[in-house]
Amino acid sequence: MTSSSPEPFSPPPAAASDVAMVEHLRQNGPSSRAAVAAATGMSRPTASDAAERLLASGILRYLGKVQGGPGRAPELYDINPAAGHTLSLLLTSRRCLIRAHSLGREQLAEKEFPLGAAPSGPGVTEQVTQALTELSASLNTPCRAAVAALTAPVYPKTQRPYPIPGWPFPADGLDLSSAFAAVGAEQTRVDNDVNLSAIAECTEGAAVGQTVVLQLHVGGGVGAALVVDGTVVRGARGLTGEFSHVSIRGGTLSSILLDLGLTAPDLPLLDQALIKRLCAEDPGDKRLEGLVKALGEAAAVLGMVVDPDLLILGGPLSRAQGLPERILEAARTSLGEFTPPMRLGTQEPMRGAEILAQQLGLEALWSAYAQRGNGTVTFGGATAR
């Protein structure tokens, strides 16, 4: 993870050279000790010592020598696939997407399935648990971390979704922590999808190095995420950024948007296909103008309250033809000379879940590594001293 990651990162209980070698291999793939030393600035003996420790623990694997070049053939090392995997999950009101990655960042598996009509929280928990169990069994390595992105606010303390009346998400009875426990995940996190999208932007996207970042999400629903000094601000109940549900003018922003006649046919959500078609074929449509005005005003209000260094517009509709520019222009008109810098972003919440799962997975791995001096560390079905 980079230093700009908007999540606290626990210093790993290992030598700095060990950490540097693992991170180099994660970023660059198989490398020799000499290549690691040259790239990280450590001496060759230090790199060799780190490699020996990591090989003994099972975190690294030896790939053999590279033949054919002049001089002594270099020996290549890589992250051991048996060191474990991470799970990332995106859960909406309609579907569930699960991905597994090695600690070397390679995608190992993907599974997607619909939730069916009017799914219940306990029913979704059962579906997710079964899918995770089947996927993890096929990998046969420890699950170091699991992270879920939900299209709903999440209580930070309980990791459970906050039920919002009328919102089409199976919040009541949904318990992803138990689903993660079923596959032995060592570190877990359940969070709002826009928060995780902001993590992606602040880690490797448009917002790297920014102090105050406000990310707006426009898709089937509307939400926001706030990152201040490298930390996602979630609030006591996880409701920071849920501005679409705030009561205004006798309704909410969500109800105003839905009253425009842009509702999906079977859910109280924006019809994204219709909006994209109008953007491409009939940009002067009155419904579209109402959408732009409402979202622009909401963005302007949030911008004045938060005063961000960067305002990012993301979500599926951030890619609709001409819509992002129109929304941001409406926000500029409302904000006048106080307009914060704005930039468009297209990172998906799933990417944020993957980034955070890898970070937590490494924390779990280094914690296990710290124990190797007085015991064994388990990797898959084998042990290494």
C-alpha cells in the first residue's frame, strides 16, 4: 500500500528489509536478490538475508535460475501462492460479485450470482457463505483477509448494514462477518461501496496526496465519501455521505430524482440505461435537465460544507456521455468563486475492496510471520519453520 492509503496501516512486525523485498515482488513480480537490492537500496547481503528468512517462513518460493545470459545465472524468487489469499466482495440489491487474489496480487478466481427478487438478509448471508466456502475450498490456502463493499451504509462498530426505510437492500439480518468467519478469514471489513471507491482513488487514482477529498457517486443511487488527512470519515453510524436520504423540500434528494420519471422499472433506483440513452440521444430532455440541476446543487452544498481539495464524480453514470461535465458545471455555477478543484474519476468500489483486502491480508501475514521464531506458521495444508 502507498503512504496515501486512506486507512491506518499497522507497521508489520518484521525487518524493514523483509517488508521491502515482499513489496518489491508484489509490485514487480519474480526477481533476483540483486534486482531487489538495486531497486530498494538495500545491500546485496541484506537482501540475501531477507530472502533466506522469507524462504524459511514459506512466504517466498524459489523459482530457479535464469539461463542463457552472460555471467552467473541469477536466482529468481516470488511470493509463495501458499502464503494465502484475500477475498473481495461487492454486494448490491441485485447481485453479488466475489474475487480472490493471491498476496502477490494475482486474481485467482471470480464468482458472480444474482440475489433474486426481494432477497432477505438471512437468505443473502446463506448465499454468500455458500459461495465463499466453495471458492475458498478450491484455493486450499489460508484466507488472510476478506472485505465487502455494500450499496448501503454500514455501522463501523458492528460491520452490519444500516437499514434505511425504502432502500432496496437486504440490510435486516445480513451478517457478512459470519460468512467471512466460515472461511476462516483472519482480518475482515464490511464497508459502504462509495467509501471503498474513495480508498481506490486515494491510493492509486485521482486523489493521491490530497488532504480533503469528497467523492460523489452517481449510479442507481446517489452517495458520497469523505476522506480527511488520509482517513475515511464514516461517522458514528456509518452515515457520513448519505446525503441522498436527507429530508429537503418535503422529500429527499432520492425522492426528487425519482420523481423526475427516471426510475428503474422494478426498483426505486435511477434507471441507468435510460439516463445513458438520454445523454447520448436527447441531452435536452427535461428529465435530464432536472437530474443535472438537482445533482449539481447537492454537489455544491456538500462542496461548501466540506471545502475539499478535490471533488471527484464517480459511479456508473460518471461515464454517461456529457453528464459528468454538466453536473460539475452546475456545481460550479452554484459555488461561484468558491468552486473547489474538480476531476472525474471512474474507479469502482470493487477495486477499493481489493486494495483494502490486500492491505489487511499483509497485516495478517506479517503477524503470522512474527511468530515463526517460537513456533510454526501455517500456509495452506503445510507448515514452515
